[in-house]
Amino acid sequence: MPALVEFRGPDAVRYLNGQLTQDVRRVAGANIALPSCVTDAKGCLQFRVWLTEADGGALWVEGPAQRAAELEARLTRYLIADDVETVDLTGKWSLAHFTGVPPQAPAGVRVRQNVRFGVAGTDWWIPAGIESGFPADVPLLKGDGLEAFRITRGAPAWGRELSQGMLPPEAGLDATDISYHKGCYIGQEVISRIKYAGKVNKRLVCMIFDAGVPPEGGELVDAAGKSAGSLTSVSPALEQGMRNAMGYVKRGVNEVFLVTPDGIRHPAKLRLGGSYPG
């Protein structure tokens, strides 16, 4: 179950707009969920979260399950005179996500549209104690199958492509998680300077290799054999005889090779990662 914090009250939208990189107003009455970053004063990533509107205009912020206490503490740190009530809902709701056309949701389940994996999808928020009742003909992705799907779609994951202290634009999150028009939030000045400077020291890319690349990957080098960046995820499955991967490539490097433990250089076909439609 993910971490889940509810914000409710007359100042909830204004307050959260000062804490999140996303324009909170976009979810009002829209039955959608949007990704957002929580950054520090230096613009560095603290959390990647998902934002949606619940019943009665309340706002839900979803984050990594293992960091529930940290997320709530960070998001409520600056609550002083704001008319906002917060509730930690972690453990009271579970989450299921469907791609494509979802089945009919049972009564009591909250349904939100969400592009979690770069393809149109639907979140089911299921209250604790309610049987979800997934139809038998709905295929379930988990384990290696889910990981292969995520990597193929270029969706960054916490602990892989995303980590505390990095700059969100390095992972392409400026295309999905950040509003440059809503006004101030913590870290906004740094994030805006990065946008107008037009460059970061590394960028997240999706890579396609030949089938000879093993799931454990190898070392990324440029045409001259110098370090070109780092792999973050390698698909455990082949797709059409090729292996998908994700990783960070240094600024200015356009030709990348993966050197496997046997010393063979495998050329990479590159495309920007972390920039799927949001």
C-alpha cells in the first residue's frame, strides 16, 4: 500500500501549490491523477508523488510506502496559520492500476485516470476491507513482467532512476511533473534557472540493445571508451529480439556503447527517457 496523505480545507490548494512542483488546480473536479515532485530549497528531489482530488474537494498526495512518515512530515512542515486539515490515510486504501479499458469498478472504489507508465490507464483506490473483484480475464503484470513493461515505456522508478538529492529535469520530469506558470514553490527558482539555462549535466535516456546484452548490464562508454554515464534498469525480458534499458548519459555524449563483462561493445540506440506523456 502506498503512503497517502489527505489535505482538506479552504487553504489546501494554495498551501499544496507552495509545496509541489505540479499545478494543484489541474486536478480540481477532473477525476485525474498527476505526477509531481517535492523539492528542497536547492531544487533537489525529495519525493516523487501523485496528486488527485478525493471526495468533497479533499486532495490526496500518494508517495512511496516505505517513506510515509517522512512524506507527511515534509508536506506539513510549513503549516502554520493555514486553514488546512491533514490526515494520514496510509494503510486505509490500496491501489490498483489498469492500462487500456478497465473493468467495471465495484461500489466504493474511487476511479481516477492516470498515465503512470506512459500509456493511458486507470487507478482504482480501494478502501481497506473491500474485495476488489478483478475479473478472471484481466491479465496481471507483476515481477519481471511489470519491470519489463515499465522499462519499455521509459517510466522512471524510485530507487532506480529517481533518488533523493537529484535534479528532477535530469530525469525528464520537467515534461510531466513541473508547472512553470503557477507561481512559487519551494525550489522553484532553481528549477526555473535550469529550464532557462537549457542544460543539465546528465540526462535520462531509454536504450535499446541487441539480444547479447545480459539482464545484469555492464559499463556505459562513449566512442573513445571513456565513461559515458550509468545504467539504472535493464529489462529482464527480450522484446522483438532486443533488450530495453534505462540510464543516465553525460551531457554532450551522443554515441553510447555498453561493455559487457566479456569485453564486447554493444551499441545503444538512444531516445530520451522519463519524458512520456503526462
